[in-house]
Amino acid sequence: MSAVMRSRLVSALLAVALGAMPACANAQQNEPVSGDRATDMVVDAVVMRPLGLVATVAGTVLTVVALPFTIPSGSVETSARELILRPADYTFKRPLGDFSESGEDRH
């Protein structure tokens, strides 16, 4: 894949992800974000779950990279909880199309 194609693909994925984030952040109490439950499920399956998986993998890498700093301070568990477990729970334990735990009070 050429560098131009890769750049365009990354730009398109970023645009879709940024477009979907505000809708997910405004969700309230398991009500449909878009007004349609099926649309919420599609957005969740196509955009949010893959982003959650990327966040989980990136959090795992960051946790391993941060180990030399978190072991002496005793904050390995806190670091792992925030960088790995929270994105993993959001990605794998949440019902499809349910954005009730998204937003300012619960990310």
C-alpha cells in the first residue's frame, strides 16, 4: 500500500471516529443516541468497538512501557485498570448499541 493511500485511509478513519464521538458522549440512560436503536448498533459495531479494541491494545503497550516508572511507585494496578481494563470493559462487556456508560460522568 502506498504512503498516499495509507495516509488517506488513516484520515478517513480518523474523520469517522471524530464524527461518531460527540454522538456517543451525549448518550443518556440507554436511550438511542441517533434516535434509532439499529443505527446505534451499527455505529457501535463498525466504529466504537474497533476503536475500543485499539484503545485496549494501546493501553496494554503503554502499561508495559510505563512499568519501569509504575513499579517503584506502586501504581501498576491503577495504571493497568485505567489503561487496559476500562477500555476492555467498554469494548467487550457493554451491550451492543448501549452508550449509557459513555460521556462526561462515565467514560
